[in-house]
Amino acid sequence: MLRAGAARVFYLRGDDEQIRSGFDTFLSCIPHHAAIVCESGSLWRFVDPGVLVMVTMQGRPVKERARLLAERASLIVESRGAGGFSELSRIQLSNSSGWTIDEKR
């Protein structure tokens, strides 16, 4: 995330309950209206993300644990293993609307 241009990166690791409480603690340490990008296979169960993106691997089945995530995902992109996803250009952040997906692209 730093290589992609993030100003600050935080790392949180734990089981589902630790992730939940750790994320609550994290939120108390940052400005209320901060834009947050998370990479997590379980955090979506405890928060309501503005946009939920799921990355699948080309030619591989979706793991059973990830099937619920796929049902809730705002956008599913397929990785070919070579970094970068053109679909991500559809994601926008604005002060008035928060995170949104441009459906026209």
C-alpha cells in the first residue's frame, strides 16, 4: 500500500474477534472522516464498507469461506497474478458521497 501511494499503513492481525476489537481501537486513533482502505478476508463481517472489493484468482475456485464475501461484494475482480486491476479505476471517493463505484465504466 505504501508503494501505491498511501501516506500511512497500519498492520492488524488476529482471529475474527481480535480483528473486530483491534479495528475499533484503530478507529479511535484516526480522524473521524479519514479515508480507509483495508485488505482483509474477515473485517467485512463487522463493518459496513462503502465499497467491498473481492479479488479472485483466475482459474481457481472461490474458497468456501469467501462465498459469503462474494455475495456481498460491490465489485469482483479477477487476478491473473500480474498486479494491477483496471476495474479499480471505477472506484471513486468524494466528500459528499464517500466511496462509490462508477457503474458506467
